Amino acid sequence: MIKKFGHDGARKYYEFNKRGLKRIEEIVKKENIDCDFQKVNNYLFAFKESEEENVEAEAKAYMEIGIHGEIVKIDSRISPYKALKITNQANFNPAKYLKGITDKLLENNVKIYENTRIIDIFEKNGAVAISSERKRIKAKRAIIASHYPIYKGFNFYFMKMIPQISYSILSGPTDIEIEDANYINTISNPAIALRFIKGEEGRLLNISGASHDAKAFKPNLEQIELLKDYGRKNFGIKDFPYAWCTQDYSTTDYVPLIGRVSKTIHIMASYNKWGMTTSVAAALLIKDLMTTNFSEFAQFFRPERVKLTKKLFTYNLGMIKTLLKTRCVPRQSLLKLPPDSGKVVKVGNKRVGIYKDKENKLYLVDVTCPHMRCGLRFNQLEKTYDCNCHGSRFDYTGKLLDGPSRRDLYKIEIDGIKNHLTNPSNE
């Protein structure tokens, strides 16, 4: 942040997220939300000896912008190398926190409409949202808080938003004696983050990371295995009953997109995998713009900015190669698919996604992304079809879940490929 935006910009980014943390704590206390909220230390650690210079550089940066940090050693099972300690950070259960908030909203007669997908928003005597069923919803003002911004006014977000995949595993109950804190290392190859979670059965260890850009085409299950291997070797934990992955967006200049995009429309998106504090701080920024027409953070986070960075050019110039790679799938004449699994194959001249559920029912879809015609890949962990180019995601039935795409995938009837597959009803 100092290199890109100077000391004032880095300090502003820190103060912005600190504001989000403070607001979460205020809400938890005021609304009496039981979400296991606690103040803990945070450790930025060196996973490898070569990362120690990163820890030292970050400590120097903290000192320059007024953050109190201390270089220490942590439990050697996590890492035998240097770590940077920061106090008064937080750990909480986000699912419990969000339930507490929605319960409070419903108590105050705030209406929440589910299963109403918005595909466009524009300004006309206020904000007008268009649903996937072509219904219009009118409002004085609108905040687009979706994962990917649904707004055509600035329709080049896909050029400065990079989809990134992260993975997470959760142990069974464990009694390993390690300080209850937040831990994360300094680089993304591999990224390792640890925290403890209070479960009904006892204390559980959450290991997450192994992150990469979506265009890296890394097998999901192999990335999960990297995290499990770390847990086995470092802590002797054999049982990791839960595993999942998530997709987040990072901007090409590493600053989220938050603010006003027209007189009555605001957006908040692309939190660079730091969404808990950033989303709350974003809400405060937009609240300030709506009520006072001013925020000290507005200029720094303005969504319409285009900062010419190396990442902006390398990501977009490499997209043609990524697109071509997504379209290369094996041609199949015979496919053996076990229950609860899927695969993308080429049948004739068509790329087809095939998923077989636990009852052996087949779901076939055209796996060409409606956004920019990239080919989709099947995510065995989440049972989704994912776009490695710009991050659109669909469930195995073809329903749109996320990303710049604006419609579902086309379904394919199995009769349409019987001539190309041998014994398709059984295999």
C-alpha cells in the first residue's frame, strides 16, 4: 500500500478497516449478538525462512504509519520463523453474527426478499432494478452489495476485478494447546491462515488458504490436500471432516470498489478476501455519502477509478490465453461417471457439463459462459461450473450463482447426445 499509494494512502486503508472492526464490536455489544466475538492477537508469520524479510518489511511499514507491532516467535508447530504480532484484533463466527443481524432487522419490520435475482440497475427518477423475471423495482436510492456489481453504467469491472479461489478445512474437536489467535503468513504460495472455532463438540481448528487466481486452473481437491497435509504434519490432526472453497474478487490495484456511481446508486464490492471488516466499513462510507454527502474515504475507494498498474495489464493481456485454455476439453465417446460427480467433456462439437447426483440422475448443460464465451470447468468440491476467466459460477443444474454473467446456462436434453455417447443411460 505504501508503494502504491504512499504513507497517507496506506494509513487511510488501515483506518478504514479499523473502523469496520470497531463497528462490528459495537453492533455485537449493543444488539447482544451471541457470535463468539472475542479480542485476540494477530500474527503475520513467515511460513518459510525466506519470508522473514517480508515480516521485517511489514514491521517497518507499520512503524512508518503508526501501527504498533512487535516481532516475536510463535508456536513452532505453526512456524519456527519470525512473526509480527498485533494486539486487539477480533475473532467471531460470521454465520452467527449475520443471523443476529437479520433477526434484529426482521424484529424492526425490515423486509428481506429472497429468490429475486437482479440483473440490471439504472437511474430514472431514482433507482430502478430489473429482476430476472423482467419485473421493475423502484427506489429512491439503491446500494448494490452483490459479490459482483450489477451495474451497466461502468461495465468494465471485469477488467479490474480478478476472481480468486481460496480453500478451507475444519478439524474435528482438538485439544492441541496453541494460543487462541489469528495467524496468516506473508505470501500466497502457499497461503496459510489459522484460527480456532467454537463448535458444539469442542474446539475446532480452521486452516484456510492455498489461494490462487481462478485462471491458474489448479485442481480443487489437490489444494484442499495441501491444507490437510499441513494440519497432519504440523499438528498431528488426522480428521478434517469439513472442506470447502470460496471465490472472492481482488482489484488490480488491491483497493476495494466502494462508493457512489450515480446520483442514486452506490456499490460496494471486491474486498480482496478481507470482507468482514471491509464490508462493514464500506456500509459506513455509503451511509456517510447518503446522509452528509461526504466521507473522508470516498476519493480513495471510488469505484470508477482506473489505476494503471502492472497487474491490470498482465491480467487482461493474458486473458486470450486463458480463454483458449478454457475451451480445450477432452472429446469423449464413453464416459464412466460415479454418483455425486461431474465432468466437462466435448461431445461432437459441443462442450457439455455432465453431473450425476447420488440417485444417478444426470444433469446436462452447455458449459459456455454467457458472459464472454469462455469454457467452464467443473468444481468437484462445490459441485459448480466455474469460469476461470472472469469468475461467473453456476450450480450443476446451470443456475447462475455469481459473477458478470446475467443468465443461466442452457440445459441439454440427454436425447440430444445419445448418438455421441455409448450406453449413456448407465454410464
